[in-house]
Amino acid sequence: AAQFQLSVPVAVVFAPGSLPRDPLRPLPFRDVREMEIPVNVRTSVTSRYEMLYRSTTAQEEAALDAATAREAVAALHPLQDAALGSLTMYVVPETSPLLPQGINAYVGKHRSALVRAAGTLPALRSRLQQLTQVMSFTASSITAALSDRVPDGQPGPDARRNLKSSLGYEITFSLLNPDPKSHDVHWAIEDAVTRYVQPVLDKLSLVANFSVDSQILYYAVLGVTPRYDKESSSFLLSAHSLPHVINPVEARLGSSAASLYPVLNFLLYIPERSHSPLYIQDKDGAPVSTNAFHSPRWGGIVVYNVEAPASPQASLPLHVDVDMARVMEVFLAQLRLLFGLSREELPPEFLLESPGNEGLADWELDRLLWAHTVENIATVATTLTSLAQLLDKIGNIVIKDDVASEVYRAVASAQSAMDKLATGHLHSAFQASKEAATSSERAFFDPSLLHLLYFPDDQKFAIYVPLFLPMAVPILLSLAKIIRETRQKKKEPTKVD
Amino acid sequence: GGMLALAVLLLLLAAGPGRAAAGPGRDALREELLLSPLPNGDVAATFQFRTRWDADLPRGAVSHYRLFPKALGQLVAALGVRELHLTLTQGFWRTQAWGQPPLQAPSGAELWVWFQPTVTDVDKAWKELSNILSGIFCASLNFIDATNTVTPTASFKPLGLANGTDHDLLRYAVLPREVVCTENLTPWKKLLPCGSKAGLAVLLKAERLFHSSYHSQAVHIRPICRDASCLAVSWELRQTLTVVFDTFSSGQGKKDWSLFKMFSRTLTDACPLASQSKVYVDISPKNKEKELLEVTPPPTSVYEATVQGDKRTYAVYDLLSPSLFNTSRSLNVQFKWKRPEDSSEMPIPILHAQRYVSGYGLQTGEISTLIYNTHPYRAFPVILLETVPWYLRLYVHTLTIITKGKENKPSYIHYQPAQDRRRPHLLEMLIQLPANSNTKISIQFERALLKWTEYPPDPNHGFYVSSSVLSALVPSITAMKDVDVEESPLFTSLFPSADGSSYFVRLYTEPLLVNLPTPDFSMPYNVICLTCTVVAVCYGSFYNLLTRTFHVEEPSRGGLAKRLANIIRKFRGVPPL
């Protein structure tokens, strides 16, 4: 049974004139709120928000005088605690011009937010709590992270969407050109990767190692023949046929030879001339605006239609230069989805600052780290549990010293990760959980622990069957005789009477 | 109008898609099929697909692939491979009947790799490489380990650009037991940019390819000069496939053949990504005076070259030439003999070899190799490489090399003795072959007893000893011109030619099958059964003796035995019992 305690240090800074009518104590003061997240019977997660309430400093006050929320947050950024996982909330007066009408919170791209003051402390608290959950973790994000690892956890609707936590990921961009006779496609992938993908990956480098490569595959076709629609004179791929699209393509993609990390595939598909234009339809039959779809834990596909030449006699192959900005926008959105960083399910009164070129805000990175840390620890627990089960099953298995030390290291690292989580040190907790995961995997996959190396006991018995069987014959016969005799003895007295 | 369209088409084809991509990381594909009738009437088809990439792979910076397959590119970059040669072969190239092979390979799997000087732990990289390759090609290359890997010192020089040849960077292994089949062909075809969807690769239909006397597929990766000045490096991937079809038995006694008869397909187009796509048919006249054979349709051009010391004529079909598909939509090269050929003499190749095991019993034996030099007046040296598994213990003092009845002293010998369960024997020799001679090399061995877990499944099948390798510069009969590699056909340009007077030949002998003393593996179980039964019977009688109560029984009329005895006694006149 795992008991997680996740502590989030939150600094709540009151601008002048924003203090609620009923403060508990005079500022500054500390307040700790705990919340239970039910996962299942054996695992419980307690989230602990360590709130430090204080008033603004002179510098912060000056920064809050900025004209827009965006500028204010940018000016405040150098004044904050930069530790991963810690949040700073600036409470501004109810009439503050920084927040537009109807907006109660503005989340910056770093680890701070502006909150509109509420009249009373409980009202403010609930608003703060909602905001903290958005910026760190919610019950559903933690349950989703645990759903795969914790036995008999109930998977939620989108539990299986996010990528599994891993030490590294391989990102492969593939251009599928099924019709090289008609289309001579060029894509400036090298440039697009450095311009659009690399900033995001630099940001994510804290979470895992990433490697990017690309390839062009010719004559790679989708597994589904699209339907011709006379009205729009185009070809349609309906939502329910999309699952069948990937498999035949997958065979051509090839796995990465040199690493064992999971691969994220992003495919750019140029439909054949005889099948273009090709559009993807959603479940209701409406065309998908991006003309793309993604497959959880696998990657995404973008269909890129080539405009038909004006004159039918135009010479083939057509030279096509792919608009990489358009394509990469979709790929990056899909990448965010794969990591579970969608911005959809937010309350409408929250306004988020766009993360800019990096594609990812600091607090979103924190969200990822919270989820991955918990997931790593859960993975370590399951790995070590199954290792223990294996050892229980085979009594005479040999545990080498290096395997033992890996197990000890995994347990110690996992313990330290839990402690760090409880004290709110997200970064060191994540590092420790990564080490724990590495050590436990290394112990589990050690070649000396192969189940088949050990002779199963039932087969030992089979070898001795030639001994046991003939030996059992006289014993069984005499047993049968004894039973027969006792029965006769019982019957005999009744006969006499 | 029609003329103009044709002109535009011509222009486009001249600047085919392969050449259109300019700038750094330029890559180009050439595909080629060589059809050569063999002296005994069989037909050899050699496919070559060459992808040339003007990029520096091992830097690791390049990760954007176009025509070069990503799987192999990553492998080369990640493991510091400088040169990689992998062949998977089913069958044996019969040099005496088929002549000198364009590309020979030993039966089974052969892998030899040169690593970059930056690789610190070559053995680890080699192990990892063979494991990954076994995954890519679905072959059992993961069985390559220290017991079948050797580091030859003279036989396998780098075929590509190389500065410095430190032999510690070379690894060579052969798995003679490997069986090659469709599951190895499919991943090989997947590495081709056009797959098997267009171009020459449409002929690669597994059911026909494996219905042949010989099938050999290979992957060669090597660095080459980017241009004549050789200031930059390009990487070359050559995928080759050689099949030998027995047309005589399948063609009702006629030696005529066509593409459709052999592959049950015809060619319809070139791979649109290829900058060159050609079919060569060897139409060299055997006797100078009369033309015996006829190819249809008429070839686009005729190419003459000196290949392997012989003047040869090839009919060339350029699939990128628009005139080829003008008359018919598909190309079905047909080959007819004008009149039945007088099957008199078969040209004997200048260098050929044979190998066999002799001796009787399961203790000792002898490996003999016969090397023939049939050149009428030129002697030349040959490097012989033998790798023998450790369980055949070679007696090196019995090594004898005899030419024309006299002992022939090799000018170079490199011998690395085997270590039990650690490494095989490696014997390399440079032997001078006099003109018109045969040389017999024999060495005796003793068979080792293996541990019972070391026997493979079906141990009575025998143990394979891999082919020995002969590398030689064979003197050419006709002088060869120095040709530009980029311009000449692919089948002439894998091995670098030293000079005009000789050409490089690498030959493989037959793999050997040796029986080792094999125990009766069911014996332990038999012994267990027997002892257990004896113990159980004894136990049963003891048990009965100990548990039964005995009491005296009244004599009765007696059983069947007693009655029989009484009848016999009656006959004998003795009183009954």
C-alpha cells in the first residue's frame, strides 16, 4: 500500500487593498490545507497545500502597477522563488484594471498567477485552490498517472491517453509520399525542427531525453481506401476507419535500432493524386479543421493535400514544397496532447498566457513532473512487487550482489522521492524517482533472473514418476484391501443378528 | 504539340528526382539488373540498388533521412561503423559450372564490419551490432559471439575509403547453419526507397526467388569519395541480390528464358526516385565467328567492357529512356538460342577451389582444400582464410601444402589457436600458385567431446565448418581500362580494381559438415526409468513381505499347474502328487 503525500508550496501575496475582510491572523501567516485523492483501496494520495500568506514588497507593488496583466507577470518573474513546483499567487484588488471583466485569474507562463480578490477568506481560498490545482496537479491527473501501474485501479476515460513516463523519447517525423510519380515532395524538416520543435524539447529536457529524426517513405499507403464524396468532389476518411489507418504504415516506419526508448511518430501524409483532396471526418461527419488526428501513446498523422495543378497537362511529378509552419503547429499541438497537457478543461474565468515560442509554460512542466514522479514511484513499486513474486515462486533462485544492490538502491531512491514529495521539493523528488525507476528496471531485467533458467518443480516430479508409480501400486492395493476388510467387518455383525 | 510534350518529358527525365535535390545531404539512387547466362545453361540475375548519400553519417548530427534507410543510418552512426558487409545466402555458387561469380558469398550468413577508430570497445559494439542486425533482418545473427568471430589480418581489407587499417577494428563471422528465406527478404526489400512497388524491385517475388538454385542477398555500407578530389566523404549503401535460375529443367529442355518465365513478372517502369535504372544482359559471343543468341526487344544500347579479365558485351535496356516503353507498356526481356548449342567445352575459371573432410571414425579427421590455378603461364598469390570452430582441434604440425608434388612454403602465415569455448582457430596463409597447377592444403584435426548442453538441436545432423575464403588478384587475360566508378555499371564497381593487368576475386569454398561424437541423449532418462523400476519392484516385494500376514492353508485339489503335473505324471507312470 503506497501512501503518497504531495506538498505544493504556495506563496499568496496580497496587493494593497486586496485583503479579505476576515483574515485569520495578521499577515504574514502560514496555513496548511490537506486534501485526500482517492485512487484505490491500497493507494492513497494526500495533497497538501502549504500556503504562505504575506503582503507585497515595494518592488512587487511597483511591478503590479503595470498596465496589463502580461506585463505585470513579466515584471514579477525575477522577484519570485524559481524552484520547480512552487507557486506564487498575487491577489489583486477586486477593482484591479489588470484583469479583464469576467476573468478571475490570469496564469502567467512561469509559475505565477494573478487572482482577483474575493470578499471573504473562504471564497478566496476556494478560488486559490482551483488555481493551484490547475497549476500543479488535479485528482484526475494523478489518477491517470497511477492507473497503469497500480493494480486494480479504475482507468478513467482519458487515463490511457498520456504517454508513459520514460527516461527518454524518440521523436520521428515521417513524410509519407505514396505517389512519388505525381508528387515530388520537399520538406524543410531540418529547419522546422530547429525552429519549432527544439525550443519545446529544450524545455522538456528536464523531463526526459529527446532525440529527433526524420525520414521520407515512398509508396507508403494508408490501410483504408477513402470514400469518394460527389458533393464536394473530395475523398473522405471517416473517424471510425481511422484505427485501421495506422497498422500498414507502422510496418514501414521501422523501429529505432539504436535505442530502447518509446517512439513518438508524427506522420505527414500526402494523399495520392487519385485520392486527393482527402479530408478527415469526425464522428458527426463534419470535416476536421486541422485534417489531422492523433493516436494516444503512438503519435499523430496530418493529411496534407496538394493542390491540383491548374492545367491537367502539367508535367509530372509536381514539385511540392510543404508549408512547415502549418504542419508543425498541428504536430506540436499533438505532442502536447500526447503528454497530457491539453488546455481544454479549464474553468472559463481563467485566462492563460500563451507560452510563446517554447510551447510550454513553466507550470505545465511542473504538472508533467508531478504526474511523472508519482508514476515513476508507482512503477518502481509494481516492478519490485513482481520481482518479489517471482522470487517467491522460485525458491532456489540466485540473487547476485549487483542485483541486490540495485534493489536496495531502488527502494532507497523511491523512499527519498516520497520524502521529497512530502516536503515539496519537486525537482529532487523527480530525479530520485527516475533513479529508482532505472535501478528497479535494471534489477528486474537482469539476465540472471530469467524464470526459464530454473528447473520447475513439477518437472522434477515427472522424472520420478517411474519410481513413484510402481511404488504406489502395492500401497494402493493394500489400502484397497484394508478398506474392503473393514467394510466386511462392519457387515458381518449385522449378518449374525 | 506532341513533340513539345515529349521534349519536356525528356528534360524532366534527364533531371530525374534523384538529382533534383540539390544542396547538402544530396542523395541518389541507382538500380541495375544484370542477367547473365551461365556456361551450363542456368541464368544468374544480379540486382544492385545503390543509394549514395553526400552526408557525413558517423558525426551523429545527421538524422534526417530521405533515400537512405533510417534504420541502417542510425545503426552506422550510433555504433561507429565504418564499413558493413552482410550477406545471407541459400545454396552454393558452383564456380566450376557457373564460372566466376559477380559477387560470391558463403552459404549461410556472413558479416564483416570495420569500425571507426573512435570506437573504444570493439567487441561490445560488434555484439550490439549483430544483435540489432538480427532484429532488422530477422536472421539469427544474434548467435554471433566470441566462439565464431575472428579478426583476419590480411583477407578483408576495407572496400571503401580508409586511412589506416588497424585490424583490431575488423570483425568477421560466418554462420553456416543459417537458413535464408522469405522473412529475411521482406526486411531487405523494405530498405529500398521504392520498396517492391516500382522499378526493378517488382521482380523480387519471394516464391520465385526461393525457387532457384542459389539465392544470395547482401547489404554493403561503405564510405566513398564524394568526387574526384576526394575531399569529402559520401556514404554508399549497396543492396545486392543474386539468384540463379535453372532454366533448363523448367523450360522443357530449352535454354531460352525471359523475365516473365523467371520472375513471373515484367518490368513496367523505373523507380521514380532512381537517377539510373538499367537492365544489362550478357550477350558475349562464346565463339568469335557466329552469333548464336538473340535478345528481344532490341536493346537501347550495347555496352562493352572487360569484366573479370574477359571482354564482354552487354545489351542495355535503360528504363528511364522513354523510347523503351513506346511500343509496349511492359518490358519482358527474352533470350533465345538460334540453334541448339553444341555443349562442348565449358570455360574453366582461372581460380577455383574445393574442400572436403576425409578420415573415418569419430576421433580424428583431415580437412583438405584444393586450389586450382588454370592460367596457362602466370603464377599469382592467393590469401587463404580458414576459420575452424574450437571443437575441431587442429594439429598445426600436420599442415601440408603440396603443389605439383613438391612442398609449397607459404610466404605469410598467421595462426591464432583456438581456446575452448572462447574463440575459434584462425589460419591465414599467403600461398603462391604456380601457373597451371593445383595445390592441396591439408590439416588434421581431432574431434572434441562437448558438454551435453552444448549440443544443438538435432546433433546427429553434424556440425558446420564455415567456408574458407580465397582472396586473390587474378591476372587478366585482356587488359582492362581504368574506368570512372560513377559512370560504369554497378556490377563492375564493388571491388576496387588494382590496375589494368589483374582483377580482384574473392571465392568461398563449400562449407563442411563434420560429425562429432554424439551421446545418446535419452540415456539418462532410460537409466532413471530402469533403476526406478528395479527399486520399485524390490520395494513392492519387501512391502508385501512386511505387511502381509501368512497362515497355513489347507491343501486343496490344486490349481491348474498341479493338475497338469498330475497328467504328465500319469503318462510317465509315476504316482500323482
